[in-house]
Amino acid sequence: MKRFIPLALLLLLCIPLRGEKKKEIQRPVVPVPEVVPQIIPIETDHTQLILRPTPKGLLETLYYGARIGEPQVFLKQYRGRGSRSGAGPLAFPVAGGITPPDAALSVAYADGSCNTELYYTGHTQTQDEAGVVTTVISLKDYVTLLEVRLVYEAYRQEDVIAVHTEIRNGGKKAVTLQEYASAALLLSAERYLLTSFHGDWAKEMQMERTLLPYGRHTIESRNGTQATQPANPAFLLSLDTDRFSETEGRVIAGALEWSGNFSLRFTRDPSGDLTVIGGIHAAAAAYPLKPGEVFETPRMLQTFSNAGAGQASRNLHRWARKWNIYRAPDINPTLLNSWEGAYFQFNTQTLLGMIDDAAGMGLELFVLDDGWFGTKYPRNNSRQGLGDWEVNAEKLPEGIDSLASYAHGKGLKFGIWIEPEMVSPRSRLAEEHPDWVVRSAGREIPESRNQWVLDLSNPAVQDFVFGVFARTMALSDKIDYVKWDCNRPVYSFGSDYLGTQQTRFYVAYVQGFYKIVRRIRERYPDVILQCCASGGARVDYGALRYFNEVWTSDNTDALERVRIQYGTGLIYPACVQGSHVSAVPNHQTGNVTPLKFRLDVAAAGRLGMELQPRNLTEAEQALCRRCIESYKQYRDIVFAGDLYRLASPYEGDACALLFVSEDRSRAVLFSYSLGFRSRAMRDRTVRLQGLDAARHYRVRELNTDKSCWWGDGGIYEADYLMGNGMDLKQYKMYDSAIFLLEAQP
């Protein structure tokens, strides 16, 4: 018999009892301790960065610029902002709380939360024996227990501040760092003129200027191994102006010490303030952090000038020569590189002849480039052999030691080329270790330049690459110089070693690269290392900690090099720029330029040659000997002097550069004509800078028997040379001149 529940009773059962509600999980709000406001000054000889925690514990940036006296006055400062401008001028904005338009840190937590709120917990300041003052500011999220340390290193004499971030997972569960910038800098001005650098193979460091609008502007690279050819991780900001000036106005220069994917973001908020955030690119780079683990970001460099872009550049250059570039300001030798003179088609006799000619021209180093290795797959072209680093006995039966010994016997050092991060599909290495190749599982490996990328995130591959270097050095005890190349970016990334943590790849690759070159420096501290990556695809201050110089560009056309070297010089000193004289028509552009112009352009960096000397006439060889000999008289000024850019190839048909020694007793002027001037136009006037106004200087033009200046050989007051200037008769395209200035007793 069926039983029915009366409808009235059914309705009654559905009505909740009065006062009974669904229970909600209530999480108590974690209180944040109040903070006593105080000023945290980060100071150099001429600049100040002023930070301050608010009573609620939020860390603010109040000022960055020229020193203005007692910093305690900033305790009283209040910067009015609209009610929709978020938490105010945060020194390190994060994704959470009352956030500004952009965040330097974004974290995903195990419970699905993505909010982080950092509060000041304390700071310390210490000074080391070298006078570098390090300020460490500790911040904490009281809910997730995430801890962040902002580390500011103040290089007082150079007016440079290096900033990095240390992020510690203080919780009990793993977190994922989604964005993790090195630094954030808040600026206030009416206008912001950004100078940045873009480029590609054979067109590196092309200067570009942008008057920043409201919203976000980004400079970035996602190339992986070749991070600096699409853009360089560096910039200059001219404040309160829409005009770039070498000598006037407030300018901030910045650069990131990182050799991989990067992002520099410039966000102008509705209040008009600008936040600059720089660091590792967040795309495909989510980084897991276990409980107790710490992630340390690369350093972001910043400097301030109250006297235009020229002083900002000189600050960075001085800092780099003293604190960053490996063994700077040691003078790297002049050289002859075999590449454009022989390519893959050489034998022992070819190279011995080039060594003889290099010695005869007064050069100091011979570098054997690509093509010396490979047995099963001999490296006679670019289609095979990378990864198999045994000497090709058919091509060089006497071996590398024989060549190196011959070079040393001629008074030359000896160098050799390697590309240890890459592997050819046609190689024994690729056949034996396909698991060492960067590849996405189940997908075809993209080729570029007939090569694949080795997975430097894998410690076994790191050991192999270090072994390549060690075995190369073991070929002769007379190898003085190694050209380290890297000829392709990463496509379709993936790592067998990383397993399910593929988003770590781009960061782990660069970390692996640094581990290798750090080991190399520990074992081979005296070898000269050039950082080459299809030319200038790895020109950054991260790599320069381990390398003596960079290959500025594969483009050896002197006319193109004027612009490339000029742009590079805004951030990086001339001592790191390998600059070579090559044959004409130029192998990259087909351009034909006079030999003296090529020599004079190359002399504004580390002078080298990249041609077959025996194709030069006797007169051309004599000019090379003359210019190389004179270069040795002044190259110490190029390597260690202050650079003054007097005329820009981006703004006219001329370029002029002046290097002044630290004591201002000597200087060298380079002047290049890049276009034709009619007879109706007056002489080019070049007004010098940076000389000692109390001194007189003898001025001599080098490498010519007929000077382009009427005053050649005379002695002149510094004020005359800087005020009136030098009127140079440079009317034709490719006219060039080098003047040596020496202070008189």
C-alpha cells in the first residue's frame, strides 16, 4: 500500500526554522602593525633616492634626483593625488590591496588566491670596504607570510644605484611567482622623453625617442638566448622636456643585468606620475617557489644626471669599468679575425699566412673563427658539425697547438671560436643526446641556421658545455682568447629535464648559462672572452660580468657601424665594443667605403681587422700599419676615458666623439662626415667638452699628411677649444679625422 505525505506537511518541511541561517566560513582579518614613519635615504655623492614607510606600513618613493640636503624634510612631504590613484607612490607595487596601474610582483597561492599585500617590517644599512652602501628593506605579507627584501646598492662615486629583489616563500605551501620584477621606480614630471634601442641582426642598437603618453609603454624581448637584438634592456628618460640633450636637463638612465627575456614597462597613471618597472619577462616564466625557498632577481641599474644624457652615460660607463665588466679597464689586444677573410675555406697554410700578415701590420692577436672542428661531420659549411668539438685533422693536420705556437712565435696572442650552446642536427652529439636539445614534446624541432639549441637548464648539459670550453683550452696552453658565439634564438621551447615545470625554462636557461661562465672564470681567470651572439644579440650588463668584450654587430660596414656604435655607447663603454675593419664591397651591405674611414671608425672601440690582408695593396697595408701604431698611442683613453658625444649621426650628417682621460691631461677626438656638404656651407664646427679649463692643449691630427684643421700641431687654451671649437674641412662623405690632445706643462 502506497503512503503519501500530505502537501501541507511537505511545504512545512521546506521552510527553515526561524533564526537558522547557512553557516559561512569566517576568516579573521590579520592585523598589520602600525609603523613609525621614518626616512630611508639611499645616497650617492650627487644623488638621493628617498623612501618612507607610511604609518600603515606601505613603502613609498618620495624622491629620486640630485641631492637636495637634509633628507628628514621629506617626513613632512605630502604629495596630493586624486582619490582614484590607488595607494599612492609605492616603491614596490604588488598585485593586491589598493593597487596602482602596474605591479612589480604577482603571486598565485595554493588556495587560489592571487592577492599580495606587502608591509614594511624594517631595514638595515651597511657599508663595505670599497665604500658601497647596501640598504636592505624588508617587507612582509602577514596573511600569506610571503617575504620580500628590496636590496639597494649605492655606488657613491659613480652615482649608480643597483636594485634587486629577494622573494622568500615563508608559508607552508608552494606558491607560483607570476611576475617578479627587479625594481620599480616612481617619477613625477610634466613630460617624459624615452630614449630606447631597437634592432635586429646587422642593425643593432638603433636609437629611438618616444614622448610617453598616458598608459603603458613596454620595451621587451622574448628571444630567449638572443635577448638584445630586438631591443636592449636599457633606456634613458629625459624629464620635463620633449627635447633630448647631451648637456642639459634631468636625465635618468637604467639598465638590467640579465641575458634573457626581459621587460621594461613605463606606465603613466592618471595623476601624471610615471612608474618604471624592470625585470625578467613574465611571459611563459611562471616560477614555482617551495616553502622556505628564495628567488633572487637580477639587478636593475639606475643613475641620475642633472646635466643631460652625456653625464648619465658617463656615470654608467664609470660604474661598468670599475664594478661590472670583467677585468676592465684592461686593454684588450688589437686582432685579426679569420672569418670574413677565409670563412670555412682554409687550411694550415692559409692561417699561417694570415698570422704573418697580422704580425706585419702590428696587430697583437690572431683569432681562428668557425670551421676548425668536426670529424664524422666536418665543419666545412654551416650545415653540420656543431657539437662535435674535435679538431678536423684533414683541414688542420698539425693541430691547434701548432698554430697557437706559431702565432706566439710571431709575437701574437692566439684565439679561437666556439659556439657551445648549439648543436647541428647533423652531428654525433645530436645523434647521441637528442634529450639534450630544447624541444617541445611531440613536436618537430624548429631549425634556424641549420642548428638547434642545447638545454642549458639541464645540469648534464651545463657540464657538457663547460667541458667543451675546457677541452678547447686543452688543445694548446697558448690559447689566450675565446670568441663565444650564440647564433639563434629559442623557438618552441621545452625541456626534457624540467618535466612538468616547463615555465621555468627561460629563467633556468639563463641561470645555467651564468653557472657555466662562472665556472669558466674560476678555472680560466686570465683568458679573454668575447661575447658574440650573431653580433650584438647578447649585449647586456649581466653577460659583461664574465666577458671582457662584446661583438657589437656582424655588420662591419663602417657607415652602418657609426650609428650602431653610437647607440651602444649611450649605455655601454667603448672598451667593450669589438670593432673591425673589413673588406669592400662590404660583405653585409655591399657598400664601398675608404680604408681610412673604416680604420677611423673601428678605432673608436677595440680595433680589429676581419679581412684577408693579402688582398690589400702595399699602400693600404702601409696605412693599416700607420693607423694601428697610432691607435696604440691613445687607446688607453678610449678604454678608460670619459665619453662626450659632440655630434649625433641620428640628427645630421656628421658624428663626433671625444674621449677624455680621467685626469683630463689627454683626449682623443673622432670626427666623421656622413654626407656631402656644398661649397656654400661653412666648415664643420666641433666644440669640445670635458677639458680642464685651466690647461692648454697641443692638438695633432693623426694618420694623415694633410690636416683638415688649420690649427693642427698648435697649442690652444681649453676654453678656446670648448667655446669657439675646431672648424674642420670635412666636405665629402667619408671624410674622417682623429685628433690627439695633450695638456702642456
